[in-house]
Amino acid sequence: MIPSISEIKEFLKKLSFDESSINDLIEQIEHFEKEAPERDDIVRDYLREECIETIVDEITDEILKLNKKRIKILDVAAGSGFFAERIKKKLEDNRVDVEVYGLDITPSMLKRLKDKGITPIWGVAEKIKESINIANEQYNMNVPKGFDVVLSTLAFHHFLKPEKVLKSMKDVLSNHGVVIIVDVLKHEHEELKETLKDTHFGFSLEEIKEMGSKIFNKVEARYMDVYCEVGDVIVGLYKAVFT
Ligand SMILES: C[S@@+](CC[C@H](N)C(=O)[O-])C[C@H]1O[C@@H](n2cnc3c(N)ncnc32)[C@H](O)[C@@H]1O
């Protein structure tokens, strides 16, 4: 399913977003439409190879802790699928049978997901369940209603309403499932907001824990031993795990 911009506007209305949120979301889409062809290279540029490996290893280790032989994963705001593809491969190397779905709002990102063998779903992170209903009803897809793992990398600071995204993730989490978020820590580099189309300056561990504790029973957040380098600016990353 790769909708056109006019279909997306219709879907956003159907999902009951107001005019101002629709405009903000369209701005995100326009920015990421341009970024999509280069997204893989951009990730390699922001993060050194060892940082990429650490992120993939840490997420895979969390998923392996579930101790399941078959796993359904939803990557929210999956972008070009840079991490989803690597996590899938690593799990398969550990003899886990994986089904990976990638939800994203930007059509050109969905094309990249498809090329990487990840099932693309057009959707909005704040309304995952409703977006899946659109995919299943309008595009005859058979996307599950529940996932063992809901993850998101380098995207949480882009969301208009992060708390709503956590609630929306919980709505599609199976019993005993896990939500894993890797993203940038709070910083003060205002210049990044316009160049990267960021909505927030990242979140501190306290902020992410506080948000998560309103929605999940168990909340863990900690600094990762990796950082993101954008030009001269260096920003740290955190990992949050919610169950
Ligand atoms: C910085 S990229 C991260 C992509 C990928 N997760 C990665 O690690 O490379 C942010 C992604 O979030 C998507 N996005 C932004 N806001 C969104 C929203 N509200 N719902 C779904 N996707 C969104 C963009 O289209 C873009 O692909």
C-alpha cells in the first residue's frame, strides 16, 4: 500500500486529525519524501558502524529475552527500514521466525521498506490501530492487530504527541509483549530542529520514564553507549523498554 498525497490527506481526515495537525504531518511527509532516497546513507553518516551494531544488538537482545520462536514485530516510523532489516536478520541468525511490519507516514519510505522485505503499512504513529484498520480495509491487507514487539528508532522526537504514540503502541501490543524505543536524549541544539524537521529536542531519561509510567506497568530507560553526530553536533541516545 503506497498512497498518494491526496489519499493521505483523506486518511488523515478520516483519522480525525484537525487542520493544524494535518498541516504539521504534511510538513513531516514533505521533509522525509526528500530524505527517503538517501536515508540509509544518512543513518550511516550520523552513526558510526559500531554505534549501528550496538543499537541492533541491544534491540535484538531485548527481543530474544521474550524467548519466543515466532515473533511479530512492528517498527513504528520505520523510515527506510535500515534498522528493521538488520534486526530481522540478526533474529533469523538466532533461529527465530520473524514477521516484520514497518509503519510510516511517508510514501517514499514505504517503497524502501518493501524493497527490504518488510511489509509496509501507511500510518500515523499516534493512531496505529486505526491506521492498521485502514490498511486492512482499503488495501485488503492482512496486518495483525497485535504484535510481540513494537519498536521505534530515531523517531520518537519527531512525533507531534509522544504520549499519544505510547498509548497507541500499547493498543497494538500483545500480552507479554514489549515496546522498545531508541532515540536522542534531550539537547539544546535549536539549529537541528529546522534542518532535521525535529518536533522536540529529544527527551531526558526522567521525561521518557514519566511518560511511559502513565501507560505501562514496567518502565526502564537508560543511556546507551552510542551517540549521533550531525555535522559538529553530538547527541547521546537512550533506550527505553516498556512492558
Ligand atoms: C528520522 S526518521 C527515522 C526512520 C527510521 N526509524 C530510522 O531509524 O532510520 C523519522 C521517520 O518518522 C516518520 N514519521 C514522522 N512522523 C510520523 C508519524 N506521526 N507517524 C508515522 N511516521 C512518522 C518519517 O516519515 C520518517 O520516516
